[in-house]
Amino acid sequence: MELLVLAALAFAAVVVFGVLASVFSLVLGLIALPFRILGWLFHGALALLAIPFVILFAVLGAVVFGAGMLFIIVPAFPIIALAFLAWWLVRRNQRHAAVNPTR
């Protein structure tokens, strides 16, 4: 019987400490919220300042790695030309639906 009472007291202690920890966490979260919002604003401003550099490095990377892409694209030109020719032949031979002017 004593173990049952001890288990109930231990459970109550865990519940009380859990509630106290959650209240403490909520209060500290509310205190820290303005600083978190300020940090988000600074991160956003720095991200806006970084956009031109990202665009610059993207263009620079496209120019630098574009030369390597030519080695892939040039052998693919005959395949691309055949695909375009097939698409053109299919589109050219399609019958157009008659337009009914009464509707």
C-alpha cells in the first residue's frame, strides 16, 4: 500500500514540475519574442542585400559552366532537330476542327 501512495506522490510531483516547466518556458518565450522578431527582420534585410550577389554569381556560374554544357548540347543537336522535325510533321498534318459560327 505504501508503494501505491509513493507512486501517486511521484506522479503528482512529475505533473507539478511539468506544469511549472511549461509555464516557465511560455514566460521566457514571451520575453524573448521581440528579440526573435528583430532577428527575423535583420535576417530579411540581409537576405535582400544578398540578392544582387546571388544573381551575379548565378550569371557567373552560367558563363563558367556554360562552356562545359556545350560539350553536352552540341552532340544532342541532331536528336533535338529530329524531335523538332517530328513535332512539326505531326502539327502540320493535323486536321483543324470546323468552327461553327452559329454557336
